[in-house]
Amino acid sequence: MPTSPGIARAWRPEPAACMARRILVTGASGFVGSHLMPMLAACEPDADILPGSFDLTDAAAVRAALERDRPDACIHLAAIAAIGAAQADPAAAWQVNLHGTLTLARGLLASAPGCVLIFASSADAYGASFRSGQPATEATPLAPMNTYAATKAAADLALGAMAGEGLRVVRLRPFNHTGPGQSGSYVVPAFARQVARIEAGLQPPVLRVGALDARRDFLDVRDVCRAYAACAARTHEMPGGTILNLASGLSRRVGDVLDDLLAVAGVQAEIRVDPDRLRQSDIPLAAGDASAARAALDWTPQIAWRDTLADVVAYWRDRVRTGQAS
């Protein structure tokens, strides 16, 4: 990760009243996990922060890890998270995102029944319900429109049913989140990667883009991680089956996001629509209501949007400079 002053400032978590405990994090080495792990460690240095390195599709391995670690909180991030990857291999997406999640939940009930499962669901599960044009609340029906969203919605609903069978579970539904370290297969880093390559003279000053008119609610990944950490600290206050949206409450046009990023980077480029980057979608606006998270977690996004974009650009500049972004 780059270590510019702006990024270091954004990474530093605020003091939080995390409880000393054993917190297991699946997907700890992924994009979100790479930000969450140091945040949890800084939040409560006396806690045991345990990276879950087991294969979710191997029930025996999951059970063995849970019996060894005996967590009292588990933040479940591991998933096939890219829409394109899920569509390319639907069987794997269902196996990991639904069945792997259920394997973990059953293992917790058997080996660590007091553990609270904090499940990283997805606002993408609201899908067709966004057509109403109204901000989604936790009561908005799930109506997924792609394989990834369907697997997340199925796991979300299944865990809700298991809450009635004794599983202690909190379901968080974050909206689009980005930040340094995110794969170039997502929209903001895809823009930033091209900007960095243009600056380095590795491609002409032409940015190839997909659809720009859709409006989406964007968050900084570090704000999302603060919500996960706050949730882990307050699990004793939350009823079983709690659902919380994580959203900024502001929908941004993707084309405006591109304009903002170019302004932050100080780069001028021709914008050219690439048919290969267009993804079929008839949801012009996706907006979220996070008032429940504000009340339950005392959480609101804090990182300024321009700081988020600056940090993403700095990350990709570093990747290009070191030859890690062809």
C-alpha cells in the first residue's frame, strides 16, 4: 500500500470502545479485510484478531478452525464479490457465497454457539426494488438482478431464518464501497488505473469507460470498516437478526465520479465508451437509507469523497510505478 500522508491520515481509526475478545475475520486478506484487520487491532490491542484462512467449501476444515479458535465474534467477509466473476462461474459463486456461509453459520452454532456472526451482505441484493426511485431501507424487499446479488440475498435470508433457530447474527448491507487496494475490475479503480497509465505514458490520453449515467451510492471502504468494527464492539446491544444498511445517503452519477477523479488527478483525457465495458442494467438510481446504522452504531461516513479518490489514484500510481499494473 502507498504511504503518502493523505492515505496514512485516512487509515488511522478513531478511538473506539472495542471489547477485548476473540474476533475471527473471514476474507481477511481481501480488499475489505486488508483495511479491517489493522483497524480492529488498533481499536483494541488486547483483542485476539484471528484471520480465517480456511476453505469455506470444506465443512471439516471450517469446523476444525472454529473448534480451535472459539471466536465470540466472526466478521464474515469472504465471498466471490465481483459481479463479473460470479457470472463467469455461477456454481462457484453459489458454493462460496451461499453454501459456504451456511457451513460457517452451522459450524458456529455447533462449536461456538455464543459467537455473533456479522455478515457482510450487499445492497446489490435490493436489485429491482431500486426502480421505485426511493432510498432503500432495511424493510425494502430483496429483488436481486444478477448472480452475485442473488447469492448474497439467499445467504442473507437464510441467516435471518437461522436467527430464529438460535444463531446470533447481524446482517450489514453496504452500498458500493471503494478505496486503495480495490481491484481494477470495479468502476472507480478502473478509472484510476487508466489515469495512472496515461500519466506514465503507458497508454494514450483516452479513457475507455462503460455506462456513465447510472447513479450509485458510494462509500469509502474505511468508513465501511468502521461500521464493522463498531458492530463487533456493540454486538451485546443488538437483537438477533439485526439488519443495517451502510450508505452515504448521496447518489453520485458515475460520469461525475469520473470527472471528480480526473480533477483530483489533474489529468485531461478523451472519454470513449467501450462496448465491452457496458453492463446490462436498468437501474438508473440506487440510493440507501442508513438511519438505522446511525442509531445503532453511532455511525456516519467521515472520509471526504475527494480524499477517497486521491487515495485510489495514489494507490494506482504506485502500482504503475512499480510495474504491478500492466
